[in-house]
Amino acid sequence: MTENEIARMIVDCAYHIHVKLGPGLLESVYELVLFYELKKLGLQVERQVMIPVLWDGVVIGDGFRADLIVETKVIVELKSVERGNPLHNKQLLTYLRLTDKRLGLLINFGLVRVKDGIERVANGL
């Protein structure tokens, strides 16, 4: 399955979750429900994955936690805020580079229309 096929499934699930739950809940609620829905589709999904920082060939420590990693190919970062911050895209791109992954989705459930809060971030895709 390609990154784009996986992304379509994630976006579809996010849309359906937002229709049922609406905006304004904590990010952790959307993360749990999206995790459940993606697993229900038979996808391999990991939550709160610690990603180490490598520096000068040495593992320095844990650099960040990815909200979700789907099929070991797509990083999903979730937000539930009124307004996005351009830094979130840069942050996700850094995550992609550190993990050598090609596609990330930034999904903001805090907006009235979730489609306005979904952004693809590519790393050489």
C-alpha cells in the first residue's frame, strides 16, 4: 500500500470522526478514536511512538513522540486548536526527516470544518 493510499484512508476516518464528535475536544480523544478506527480497517498503527535523536552517529535520547505512525509509512500529527501555526508543518517535516519517512498528515480537529485543517507534508514524495 502506498503512502497516498494510506493517507486517503486516514483522511476519510478523520472526516467521519469529526462529523460524529465535532470540534473542540482534547487532542487525545481524537487520537484514541482515530487509532481505533484505523485498526478496525486492518491497518498497522502505533501510538505515541518515541523517536530517538541521532547525533554524530550516537543515539542522544528521545527526540519526540509521533502521535500516530500508520503502516510504518505515514506520520500523523493531531491538533485541536482554533488556529493552526506554521511551525506545526515545519515540526512535522523535521519528524519525517528524522525518521526517513516520506509523508505526514497534520490534522487539526479544532476547526468547524476538518477539511480546512488537514495538511499533507511531504519529504521527497
